[in-house]
Amino acid sequence: MAFPVDDPERRRRIRRTALLFGLIAVAFYVAFIVLSIVRHASTDAPTPTLPRGTGEGREGAS
Amino acid sequence: MVDHAATAHDAHHDHKPHGWRRWVYATNHKDIGTMYLVFAGLMFFVGGAMAMVIRLELFKPGLQFVDPQFFNSMTTMHALLMIFGAVMPAWTGLANWQIPLMVGAPDMALPRLNNFSFWILPFAFTILLSTLFVPGGGPAGGWTLYPPLSLQGGDSFPMVIFAIHLMGASSILGAINVIVTILNMRAPGMGLLRMPLFVWSWLITAYLLIAVMPVLAGAVTMLLTDHFFGTTFFTAAGGGDPVMFQHIFWFFGHPEVYILILPAFGIVSEIIPAFSRKPIFGYETMVYAIASIAFLSFIVWAHHMFTVGMPLAGQLFFMLSTMLIAVPTGVKVFNWSTTMWKGSLTFEPPMLFALAFLFLFSIGGFSGLMLAIVPADFQYQDTYFVVAHFHYVLVPGAIFGIMAGVYYWLPKWTSRMYDQTLAKWHFWLSAIFVNVLFFPQHFLGLAGMPRRIPDYAVQFTDWNMISSIGAFGFGLSQLLFPYIIWKCARAGQPAEARAWDGAHGLEWELPSPLPYHTWETAPSDALIAKGAEH
């Protein structure tokens, strides 16, 4: 019996499954960045006007 | 004529490429599995050498050998190398070798992707290791890369981020390959609930990988943009929140712990029945227990960060959900113990490592329960107690699991039997020294010694000395492992096709030496049924 991997339908299924899980991985990557942006946008923190590392502009961050 | 043609056909199919092309262009699952395992072994010794530097410095109080910055680089790099360079590639190597053999498939479903997944790794770790030589030294903020500390890294920072992206890509592609292989390439008749537990454990691990490695990639991408492109995801000065990084990191980090340990559950579930000469007790409950542990791993992440401050309801939720993991884990320990009950036990090296796994991983599990208790965690947080806990989970847990697997399947891979006396020496030295190394760290942590420091108060000296002696003993005894494998491959006695008389599974139905290509003709249902006697 030839192994079913030679079967075109099996090949299509392999490609579909691989793409599906690849897309799921990309979705998780994008989703967590988007969630962070949304959360960041929802905080009413002041925009820093001084170069970072000066220690100023942190008062309203929390 | 027909026979001759068939033989010629088989001979053509068993042709294997020679020289460097065999490895660089490898698409054979056995070759790629071997490359993963060799790479993992190499990283294990490089990461182990870093651990020796750490323990050497901590042998007595005061600064002896390295400056604090380099010490912190060593702790950070040791963790990154051991997690992403040693344990994860070793599991992928075992998956590559074993999954096609165990499910009756001729190869992994996506062989070229398999090659690509592997060859990403040497580049990733070359980049990571080369950070030790750039201005400012290697990353020193801990493997968790918490901002704002990690954002203050020198030239190594973007290199580490790039290396982590590459490792993540490799893991995700490897996981996709495993899932696709298991879902589409099983031999006819190999139903899901006929699959060996190692295959089940890897299927669930692969789902975890797909879900959480992109989260780590997202977190480090945001670190990168915070550092170079003016975003302030985690920078308080711009309204960002460093604690959010911890949430995102541990949403990856806790399932990662299970990524490192679940395949060991699978291997131990193969070995204990083989050396007890009994079917595994409660096969289906083992599957459900692994799946439950994997599910629970997604809802416990904040137990790593109780001390950052969170509402009482959050503390209670994460404490109780963490404790809930003890239930399916207890089911597994119960099933392994019950499998051995009234079995005809023998104690060859794979069984010894599996039993050590059972006892010592349980110690790590119990200290994990202690850490789950919020008020107690406030005391233990960032002390050596935590170091002791996760090393009990990862060394006699994951590493012993890998060693058990290698000792179990090595006679199949090489068609030769290794020196079992030497392997038993390896086991006993490892089992003794791993306890000398890590058990005293519980006392140090309970007495208040913080982790990630190169110097400590003088009252911690004695246990640190004992722990360092354990480390040197453990490190030296690991040199036996590659020697045993090398000796076996070169001059081991021929092994039978079924190297262990109690072993079941399709891989043991194949002849020894293993043909370069296996299961080109799918195994019969009778053979699958015989292999699936669990």
C-alpha cells in the first residue's frame, strides 16, 4: 500500500493545517501588541516632554 | 524481475546522502533529530560551564573571580541557553526521531520546514553568545528581561531581542510540524487514543508553543520599540507600565515551564510500563491530565508576580488556580505508581532516571505549592528558595526526562547497546549530586538569601559551599553522558530490534539497524494494535 502522504487530498490537508496554525501564531503575536497599545491608549498619562532618563514627567504615570 | 525491481527501488530509497550535504540539506527526520540532540548537548555544556562560573563565585562570600556585571550576565545567559538552547531543542530532537516512528509515518509532514527550523538555531545562539564580546557585555537583567532594567542594556540588547525572535520562530515552526505530522500523517488505524503517551504529550506541548511563543515575541518586539523607536509600552515616563510587561512575559513564561516538562511526562509514561512489564495504568486519564495541566498553565501566570501588588481577588484566583494544577499532576504520579504496583520491575538506566524524575520532580512540585501560597510567597519571592524550586523541576524533571529518553531509545537509534554499568554510574552520580547541589538552596532561600547576587552575607557560607561542591560533582558527572553515547555509537554490542523486553510501540517493531527511511509502507492494523497495548 502506498503511504497516503502521496494522496493529493492528504497534501492539501497538511498545507491547510500548517497554514491554520501559522495564522494562529501570527494572530497571538499581533493580538498581544494590539492589546498593549489599546491599554496604553486608555491610560491618561502625560506625554513626556523631556528626554527619557531624566526622571521628570513620571508623576502622573501611575 | 519484479523482486529485483522492488529491491532496486528499496535500495534507491535507502540511499542516504554523504558528507556535509547530508546535514546541511537534511530532510530526514532521523538526521534532523540527531542534529537537534547534538546541538542541545552542546548548549547544555556551554550553559553548564556558565553554571560552574556562578557556583564558583558563590563558593564563599566576597567577590573572588568575576565582577558583578559578568556574574549577572552568566545567570542570564545560563538560563537562556538552558531553556531555549538545551531543553527545548532536545525535546524537538526526540520528537523528530520518535514521532514518525511511533505513529507509523515515513517522515515529518514538512521536511524542508523541519530543516529550516533547525538551522535557525545555530545562528540564533551564535548571536546570543557573541553578546558576551560586545561593549557592555552580555545581557545581565535576568532571562525574564524585565524593563526598565533590560532597557538599560548596552549593545547586546538588540542582539538578544533578535536571537529570541529567531529561537521563537524556530520553536513555532517546529511545533507546527509536530501538530501537522500527528494530525495528518498517522498510519491508518492509529487513532488518537491509540497514540503513545509521548506523542500525546508532544501534541499538547506543540499547542502550547503555538499559543505562547508569539506572545514572547510580541513582548520583546515592544521592548525593542521602547528602546529604539520612542514607544513607551513599558516606560512609566511615557505612561507605559513595566508591570504590564511582567503580565505578558509570564503569560508566556508559565506555559513555557510546561513546554519544558510535558514531554518528560510522556517519556516517563513510556519507560515505567516498559520496565514494569505492565500496561500504563489509566491511559486515558493520563491524556486528560496532560491536557488539563496545559489548560491550567494559561490561567496561573500572575503567581510569579504576587509581590508587585494586585487585588485580593486576583491573589486568591491565581493562588487557587495554581494549587489546582496539583490535581492532574497527582493523577499522573498516582498512575505511574500504580503502573509499577505488582509489576516485574527491573532497574536499567532509563528506569532509574524515570524513577528519579518521579521522586525529585515531586519535590519541585511540592515547593511549587509552597510558592503558590500568597503570604508565604511574599517571604520566598526572589530568594534561593525559588532557585531551588525551579531547578528541581527542570534538572531532575526535564533534564532527567531527556536522559531517560536517550537511554531508552539509544539502542534503537544506533542498533547498539551502551555500557549500562557506566550509565548507572552516570545516574547515581547525577542523582546524588543534583540533591547536594539544589537541596541546600531551599535552606538558603528560607534564611533570606536573595537570588542573582555574586556576594552574600557570611551566615550563608556553609550551604553555599555544599551547593557549589554539588554543582562541580554534577557538572563533572555529566561528561559521562556524551562519552557513553560516543562509546555506544562506535563500539557498542549489537542490540536486538526490541532492546527492552517490556517495550511496546511501533518503533520496536522496526528492524535494527534502522533503515534510513522507515514506514514507507504503513504498518498493519495488527501491528498498531500490538504496539498500542496500553
